[in-house]
Amino acid sequence: MPFITLEGIDGCGKSTQARLIAAALAHAGHDVLSLREPGGVAISEKIRALLLDPENDAMCDACELLLYEAARAQLVHEVIRPALNAGRVVVCDRFFDSTTAYQGFAGTSSREAAETANALAVSDCVPALTLVFDIDPELAAERADTRAGAPDRMEAKGLDYQRRVAEGFRAIAREQPGRVRLIDASQTVDAVFACALAELASAGLAVSADDARSALAALMAPTE
């Protein structure tokens, strides 16, 4: 089960959990590749800059959808598929479920269009386990307000948009319980991490308590 993706609305804390999970798996002896979407390779990072730039507010939903898929297709081709073929564990902060939730549920693109585009971009490269960090959009917005910097183009779409995204992720989890697991992200970082590790263990990637503590200690360590 080498391909793990993390999902959730903006401000849910999944990026922190992605770092913790990747570190814990590495401490446990796995060869881990940690990625983010959109991005991860040079071409995809350039597309990310276009997608998230607040100045690109004229971007239509069809353009947005196709740019996300273009970035994803390049990441799969250049990095994810070769890593999986080499036996590495891939931990990706967002993948195609984000497109289904953001563009298919919350945007004006249909869910059918989003899922068709997803299939074109990834072919048979499907995560073995997807963790959705579920949180009330109001609480996520409060957390986001404490971070430095102006909101990016997607974050600036507002609370109602995030509510629709959250419902999209919950629908995906209901429909695909074998792959997609909901985690209550309103808890502390430690508690959410423990829930994530329990899901990993149930899927065959157990992490010891010592390895989990090492990952948490590394995250909390001051940076110079």
C-alpha cells in the first residue's frame, strides 16, 4: 500500500499531518517520497503559481479544472509512477479527490467532468489510502486567519465555497469507504496524528510509538 493521499478543505491541517506521516514512515524504515499538489515538479509548480495567484481572478472554472489536471498528469508521469514502480511509499498532500470536491462539487464544473478529467490525468495511478481531514469550515477559517500572508486565489473564494467543498469530501468518503477515511481534524495536532496512524495501521503500514514521537519531536523542534 505505497500510495497515500491527504485531503481536506483549506485550513484543515492536512499539510502538517502530511509532514508528520512522512516523517513517521521514514523513521519506521520506509523509503518515503513526500509531495504536494498542485506542484512537485518544475512544470507543475509553474502551473501552481498560475492557479493560486489572486491576480488571476478572471480564470474560468473550465480553465481551472484543466490546469489542475495538467499539473497532476505531469506529476504522475515524472515522479509518482516511477517512485511507486521503485517500491517507494508516496505521501501526497492533495490528489484527484481535491478536484472532485473543489471543481466538481463546489465549482461550476460537473462532477462527471471532474472525474473524467481525473481519469485522463492519472490513468490507473489511484491511491491505496486517502485520509480526509474533516473540519467545520468556520473553524478552519479561524485557523487560516492566524497564518501569515494574504489568502491565495482558492482560499479567497469564501466560506460558502469551502462548505460545498467539505460536503464534497464527505460524499466521496461515504461512497468509497474502502479507500477514503474521514478523520476529525478539529482535535489537537497530536490527536489527529494518532487517528491518522491508526488508519495507516489498519491498512498495513504500522508505525511504532517511538517512531511517532520522533516525528512529532522533529515537527515541534525550533528552526534556525
